[in-house]
Amino acid sequence: MAAQAARVSFICTANRARSPFAAALLGGLVSNQPIVVDSFGILEQAEAPALSGAVRAASGFGIDLSRHHARALHPEALASSDLAIGFEPSHVAAAVETGGVPAERAFLLAELADVLEVDVLPWPAGTDTLSAKVGHANARRFASGRLPRSVPDPVGKSDREFERTYDEIARCVAIVGMRLFSAEPLGIG
């Protein structure tokens, strides 16, 4: 019997810039594993396309967002997600309150990357599943003493701001991919 695929969901404001980019990056890193990566926005956007600044910035990372269409987060849409990742506190709150993912499986992207980067020792015994790794990350969430931080929204800003935001997302997604999924580092440039 085949193992059920793990599911990682990214949530941002409109699903037109940050979350589709992060989902595409992680999806590329784990494409050879049974992992479903998807993305949503907390605002209804009627399947609007990715923002033009997002498409341009993503192309610099080898990601094509030109065919992406926004998906709104609906009640219980994340109930089967093993991990929900937002970019601002409101995204994480919506993942839990609307999406239905348990709070211990919902993180800010930079927060999760920081926890995984600080906790670089080998995983504790019995931490060989995504659920166990997420549980360990949740337990270590406040151990560093650092406050969680957001990844700023580049909407309405210059292409350079989109690039800066995408650089930060790529850095964080690389850490998540390597630590949670043993994925090879991003070869993006």
C-alpha cells in the first residue's frame, strides 16, 4: 500500500505573490517525494492572475507564475494539511480559524525557518515523519527567545522590493526543504 502524501499549504493575503512563489519553490524541491504543496489567499480574488511584479521576480528564480490563478482559503480547506505556512500573523490565524489546521501545525515562514536553522542538530529519535518533525519544531518554537517575524508584502512596491521579498522567501523555503524533507539546496540564481 502506498503511503499517503504529506500536504504543505502556504497562505498569504491574496494568493497572487508570496504564497504561489513559495509553493512553487518547495514543490520543486520535493518533486521526487510524495508531498502535495498548495497555496491559498485569505482574500477572495475571483481567480485573479499572479501580480505582474510577482511574475517578473519569480522568473529570476526559474519559476513561472504566469499561469497561476488565485485560490481563496475556505472553511476547513487546510484540515488535511500536515503543515500550514503563512507570511504574516493574520495568515497563520486564518489558517487555523478558517482553514481548520491545528495551531501546532501553523507557522510563519520566517519563524519556521528560524526554528529549523537554530535547531541544526540531528532530529531526536523517532522524528522520522513530517508530523513528528513539525511537532518538534512547534515544541522548539519559543526556545530561541526570538520573536516571530513576518515576510513583508511587496504589493504596490517596486520590482526590487519583489526581488528582496522573494530572496527572503527562497532562503526560508530552502531551510524548510532541507530540514523537513532532506531536499537538496536550491540551485537558483
